[in-house]
Amino acid sequence: MSLIELQSHSTVSDGQLPPAGVVEEAATAGVTTLALTDHDAVAGVPEAATAAERLGVELVPAIEMSCVHEYAEDLHICGYWVDLEQIAPACERAQLERRERAGEIVENLRREGFDLTLEDAIREAGAADSIGRPHIARAAGASGDLGPFFEEYLVPGAKAFVPRRWPSAEQAIELIRDAGGAAVIAHPYWDISAPGEVEDLIRSLRPDGVETFYPPHTREQTAHLLALCEELGMVPTASSDFHGPTHKTFAKFGDYDTYGLGEPRVPARP
């Protein structure tokens, strides 16, 4: 029996385990096909590939690109089978954008009375290539459940939020395809709540696939995404979005539900 997991994160971005540790956790959970999809980074893929070969797990070279769209200020698009060298310049630009954005968020938090610097956030990120809002939150003193801190300061409309500026969703898809990859919209109902907007997003962007099976997706949402994939000839993918064994929301593999509606697939190598 196969278990497909096409999204996971390591310490290269906002995960809790190093790349090899993610693969080991996946193998223990019975995962047969895995993608390490660190945010705007592919530095962990070679280490993950070595571990996957040792453990008998098929590893799909991948990335999760953060981008902007009129329906979501932080939309995520996964790229599968990307050439690591070809996608590297986009990763470098994305990391620069992340660093500049982090600096602006830090300044906003300082105006709110927090005593922190960008260097504090960088230290919190440690080995991560991608400086993210969780690193900033912890540098500001938040611990445990970061949700309340995010709600007050770091989500769209909150006190310290700074919107992403690059790339657009269309540019992200183009960058993935230019690197030889297949572009898949990640967890659309996680980022967008209105079914009409989700449908318009998918129809207008015309990705190669949609992450259909995902832990927070309801049966109704899953059925909607599966129907769109069938109509538009797109691949329905699946993941538990593993971030680490003690993560509040995404702590284990095999956590998504197909509701008996269909089965996930792996996008074909373009």
C-alpha cells in the first residue's frame, strides 16, 4: 500500500527536523513517496535524497514557493521535479525578499514596544535559509502556540504585518515550469475560504495540479477540488504538511483524509 506525502518541511525553512530526519520520520510512518518542500529553498533536497535512497523512499525534488495573489497575500505553490540549479536564482531572490520583509516587520514590532532586532530573528532562524514569521515571533518573545501572537501582529491586517511583494502567483508558476517542474497550488482552502474564489484561482492560473487531500480540508472542499481536477485535467495531490513531531497543527504523516472520494497522485515529470 502506498502513502503519498508531497509536502514536508525541514530546518532549512520552518520545520523542526533536518532533511534526513524528515525522511526518516516519513519512512517510519510508511510513506512511499515524499517531497521535501521547504519554503523558497531547495538546499535540503540533496541530503533528503541520500536518506531516501538509503531508506527505500521515492523522493520528488521539490520546493514550496510563497507568492502573492489578489485572493491571498501569502499563497503557496509547490513545484515538483524542479531542477535544483535552475530554480536556485529564484530561491536567492526570494530569500533576499524575505530578509527585507523581515526587517520591516521587526521595525513595526519595535514601534509596538518590542525590544528586538533583525539579527535576533536571524539567530532564531538558525540554519534555515528562509527567515519566516515564526522565527520573528519567537525572537519577539512568543513561545508555545504562536497563533495568538500571529493574530495580533503577523497576519494580514494585523499591527506589524508587511505584505509579500514578489513573486506573483503567475510568476511563481512560470519560474517552476522554467526550472522543468510541475506547478501545484498548495492547500487552496487553507489560504482562501470562499469556494468561488478558490475555483476562480484554479481556473485562471491553470496549474498542473491542486493539493486536494489535506488535513484541514473538509469533505465538501475535497470533493470540490477533486471535481475541478477531473474537469480541468489536473493532478490531485496530497500531503499532511509535516513540520515536525511536536508541531501544533502538522505533526505527523498520513494525517489527511481522502473521504473515499478518490486517490492522490504524483504529478508526472514534465
